[in-house]
Amino acid sequence: MRTLMIVTVGFLAGCGIPNDTPLYEEPLDDEFAVDQQGLLVYPSTGEFEEEPRGTLHIPDELLEPEALPADDLPLAEDVFLEDGVTDPTLAVDLPADEVGDDDLAEASQELVTCNKRRGTGYRNGKAFAVTLVSADYKPHGRNAANAFYYMERAAARSGVSLVVNSGFRTMAQQRYLYNCYLTKKCNNGNLAARPGYSNHQGGIALDISTRNPRVYTWLKNNARKYGYVRTVPSEPWHWEYRGAARTTPCRP
């Protein structure tokens, strides 16, 4: 079993990483085991960090991404490349049977839909231009959604269903969730990163339900092939796309 030592400053915020916590460049795949009841547990304690309590609920009026301002913003790909988020060793070439000319047509009928829209994303408090599509009916960055398309199909062939609970978040959404965390008056007070500092706001993070331990086991063994890594030690459901640009099925 590979051991990974991580030193952090500050606190780990649920569903995203705050500005004072370093990025995790390696997947944290060996932190969980399956107990006799089939539940994911920490081997050291025998306990399992449950998914955030309740169904994530955000008022509909907060769902629309901020329009791009008049001044030009950097592109998401440039920001991630400059910050060292993109890892060209991830998301290796897909097997030939996973790539075809009908990808774009198929995507409109499956869990990734390619109706592109532009909005403002955030990383470390700084704004950039992001292109959004949908992954499992949740907004997501285009490159990350393209990779999720192939990952979801591969999981389905193995009898595993990937259910996305949360994808891209607007600034208004993150402010709402952070306020819920501070006040404990909504969203069950679940942990949330400070507005502008959640990787959900960058369009690279997905919360994928791992209540069925088969899902986590499959992701642990396969997600890296599609460019996704787990980056928050206490959250087996939080996965981020760190691979290179993807051009299908949602083309530029």
C-alpha cells in the first residue's frame, strides 16, 4: 500500500479546497477500505466519513453563472496550466473502442450534453473565463465533462453507475453554501469553501456519490485513466479533473 504524507495549513473545506491549503497532485487512493458490511471505512479508525448530510439544495435563482465582464479574462486552460493543475501524464490516450465519430451525437443522448455557455469561473479568488456544458445534468467545465463522458461509459460497462451530486458552482451558489456552513441554518450546515476558493467554481470538481462502495472502488482503480484524481483526504466523493484538454465529445 502506498503511503502519502501531506502537510496542510488551515482547514480542509468540504467540496473544495480553501486558499491556504496546498493542492494535492497525487491521488489519495489508499486511504479507505471496505468493512464486513461493505461500507467504506478509514483503516486506522474503522470509521467512515459520510457524504454531506441531506440533498444539496441551492435556490434556483443562484444557478445562472456570472456573465463575462467587458474586460478580457484569462481562459480556464491557461490558468490551470500556469498554476500547475494540468498534469499531461493523466488522461492517457483512450482505447480505440472508446473513441468514435459518433461521440458528439451520442453525448446529446447520454449523461454529457454539449450545449455550451460561457461564464465566470474562479480559482484562488481570481476570475477567469470558463466554458460550461453538463455532466449528469450538472454544469461542468468542458474539458472535465469530456473526460467524464468516457469515464461514465466505462463505469457503466462494469455495472457501476456514476451519479453526480454537484458540479460547477457560481459565485452566488458558493456564497450561499458558505453562509449555510457559517450559520448552520440551511444545507444542514455542511462544510463549504470560502467563495472564490472552491475548485467547484473552476469547473474541474465533481462530487460523485460513493454511498455504494463499488463506486469508490471503481473510481480508485480507474479514474486516473480519465484524468480524475481524489484531492480531499476526508472526501471519497470529491474528484477533480487534472488532465490535459479534451476535444470530444463537446468540441471547442
